[in-house]
Amino acid sequence: MFGNGRKKNGANPGAGNGDLIDLEGIRKVYDTGAIKVEALRGVDLTVKENEFLAIVGPSGSGKSTLMNIIGCLDTATDGSYRLKGEQVGGLSIDRLAEIRNKRVGFVFQNFNLLPQLTAFENVEMPLLFKGTQARQRRERVEFLFEQVGLSDRMLHRPVELSGGQMQRVAIARALACEPDIILADEPTGNLDTTSGRDIVGMFEELWHKGHTLVLITHDAALAGRTKRVVHVQDGAVVSDEAVA
């Protein structure tokens, strides 16, 4: 599975282990007019290429806001964010959309598959936005379905798939444009124990193939399967530890 030519033992040939994500003094303030809420309070965080880490914290801790900023779904109020050396703050809406399409792969708790499309079409969508030619799209999508073990489900719509199968489709979609980083927000939250274990196993295999993965979760058991755990509470990083 995931035989994409990347090197074993978690090393990405030619990429080294340089800084992929560099956050310095990140603040996020939501101003409702009547009240200002400081969701992030000066967060510093560095993620190197081919890391496998979890950002954990209770509801309201700021971990989802942090994920949104890393994934360019939202922007910081203050602070510096560099993605593979590129300063993200101040980029245009179009450039941020391009980064989301080409450099970040998203996996969500609710799968976020378009119900009117087949599984194939859902995975193909990022490649359409990227401008990939039809033949290359087909080859890439078929390859990804083979990798996630769903070649026989490509023409099924989401309603015809189990939760575990839908999350596999979502992972294939996240990989479509060969992103720099995969962000997974509570990826096992809507799955039964067996399906959840299978999905975590897929993430581990992706890491061994050289991918960089950041999981956002409140599940301590899931976090324990990663290699580094960053604890967020009240909008700040309170601990950052390697997993033995």
C-alpha cells in the first residue's frame, strides 16, 4: 500500500528534514463587535518534513483554530507563518487557495465528500482545480484507489460506502496533488474501533513512506500512535513532547 516511490524509514529522498512549518508568535482574535475572543495566544511551533505529530487539547483549547491557520483556511491576527520558507501572512485569497489545493491535504472527521459525486469524482476534484490533464487525472485517481484498497468502489457514491471506506476516499483525495503536509482533524471521530484502527495504520504507513502528517485530536490513544504530541490549552502550547 502507498507504494509511491518515497524512501522507507520515514525519509523523503532529497527533502531532508528541514522546517516545513514555522509559526512564531501566532495570535488569533475573533472580534464579534461586542466581545473579542483570543483563540490563540502567541503560539510558536515548528514542524519538520516527515514528522508525524498530534496536536491535542480539550474543546475550545484553540487546536482547531491552529489547524485552520496551518492549512490556510484562516489567517492569523498577528505573528509569522512560513510554509516551506514562504511567508503565508499577507498572501492574496487566490494564492492561499492555491496553497490549499497543491500543498495541503485535508482529512476531516465528517469526511466532507460531495454526496452527488462518485468516490472517483471526489478524489479527482483537487486535480481538476489544479489543471491536471484528463488522462493524468484518471491514472492518478486509479492509482490512489488501488493504494487505499478501494478499486472496486470508485464508482460508488458516498451514501453507498461505510464510514471507514469514506475516510479512505478522503485520504485518497488528500493525497491527490501530492501535498507537502496532510492535516487530519479528528480523523477517527466518526468511526468504529476497527475502522479507526485501520485508518491510523494507514497514517503510520504514509509516514513511513515520507509524508508529513499532523493529526488534530482530543483522543489520547490516537495521539499516542504518533511520534510527537503538542498539547494546546487556552490558546497556548503548554507542552511539546516526543512519544517513546
